[in-house]
Amino acid sequence: MFDIIMFKSPPKNNFFAPEWTNYMVEIMITEINNKKLSSFLRDKEKDILKLKAGGDGYTGLKNHTTSRHPYYNVFNFKLNEIKKLKKQIINLHTSFLQRLNLPPVESLYIKGWFNVMKKNEKIKAHAHGVHPDIYLGGHFCVDCKNTSTYYMNPINQLNVPEVYKSKNEPGKLTLFQNFIPHYTDKHRGETKRVTIAFDLSLIKKDNAIKLNLKE
């Protein structure tokens, strides 16, 4: 089971007052061998860094696997743990829609990348997009310690920001509306922090792959 996390406004008292309801969901996964996945991604890092750097998506991770995200899809990697993660994402997405009483989708595509952070690095506040086709974003903690990801209310960001703090724990899978801004703590550990981020979409984009919703 899981809890729905919401940024929800009180009822507005006039036409011009703001209103919002934004949804997130998190679950802990035990079926994935995070040590094996972390080792695989650490070895893969040197190959990804040979690709040209593109935009860092406003994360601040410029010379990283993150800034190469347009040129690879982590869900194309041939590793059983990646296959397991795809299945868990499909399961959580299906359950998320059911809990919100939403109809199932006909097609679902995924595009993912991995982040490797050294000591004293952090991910700056950013959002994955605000265009009309934006859908859900996701985050999976592979190898992390003593950091958190902070999700910001898209409307209430300025005077007294409303923020949901999610402690990073290996095995935690999060889905969130993809326009929700988010950022991390500064990584203080001596070993590298490894996570996987991804976008889900209802239409084919770039090198996204189609998920088998019947898995």
C-alpha cells in the first residue's frame, strides 16, 4: 500500500483566488538488488561521460551523466534490475491511477537517465516541463545516504514556500506530476550518490520506449 501525497489549496472564496491540487505517490521496493544496480551504473558512468554534454535541465550537474540525458535511455540498458524497475514503475502507475479513479491509459512511454553526485554536489531546483503534453515524472533511489529530495508546491514557492521533504532511501520509488519543481540536499557522503530519474509520457518522444502495460 501507499499514501497519496498532495499539495491542495483550501476552497477559494472568490473567482480570482488561487486553487490547486497536485499529486505524488511513493513506495518502497524490495525486489531490486540496489547494490548490483549501483555497481552497474557506476561502471556505466564512464561510457556515458564520453557522450557530448547537452543541457543539464537546470539541475546544475553540467559535466555529469545528467547532462547527457538527451542521448541515452537508462531503460535500454541490459540488466535484469532495470527490467524489474520497469515492472515496478508500471505497477505503481497503474495503482496510482486506480486510487485517483482515473481510467487506464492506452499507451505509456518512458525516458530515463541516472544521476551520479560526488561529495558536496546537489541538484538545483528545476521542473521537467510545463508543456501541454507533460505527464508524470519519477525518481528511484539506488545508492544514497543522508540526503533528501524536496518537492515544491508549484504555486506557493515564494514568501512561505510549501515543500514536501522526501528522505532518500535505497529502494524508494516516487511518481509526481512532472511540472512539480524539486531539488536535493548537498551530498555529504564520501561515496557517490546514485539515483535514476525518468519521464513518463502518453505519446512517443525522442528516444523514449514504450512500456508493456500487460507485464
